[in-house]
Amino acid sequence: MRKSSKPPSLRFFYSAELHAKTIDLLDTLEHAEDPTQHSAALGDLVVELTDTGMDYYFLQPLRLVQVGFVVQQSANLGMAGAVRIIASVIRNIIGRMDKDQLLAICGYMRQLMR
């Protein structure tokens, strides 16, 4: 096994539309005179990315192995409920961030996209 300087990681794929939306919002926030005016949009985007990641890591494998309608529906409802709960936390925290914190989040998101 080849030793790498980077730690192991997992990633998920998302739509080109969501990627474009992400890039557009990060650009907007990073160039805004007052990035805090865009904190609600960033919170919404993080929720959307979280939902997409939950689908990719948990729901897609269930669809792949064809767990059956009832199990699939239970999983869908459970993940939707979990995302609803975490969404309010995400929006609340991001909504309270200052300019420097929001810009740091943008930088971190850009690192994740590499």
C-alpha cells in the first residue's frame, strides 16, 4: 500500500445544478460587502447538501439492494425527519455567524469540493 500525506476520506457526488448553486453562493458571499446578508441562503445550502449526502450515503445503498417498499419508506421518512431536525440547528448556527466566520465556512466548503 502506498503511503499518502492526505488522510483517507469519503465523498459523495451531487448534481451539476447543486454544484453550480454552491459555487454561485460561495462567490456571492465571498465578494459581498456584508456576507451576513447571505447567511440564510448559506444555511439553506448546507441543509440541501446535508440532505443530498444523507441520501447518497444511506438511502441510495438501500435502493441498490432493494430492501423493499416498507423498509425503503421507513428509511425515507426517518432521514427526512432527521434532516428537518438538523436543519433548524444548521440554520440557527449559521444565521448567528459574523463575517469572518461565514467566510471561513466558505473556505472550508471550497476545500471539501477539491
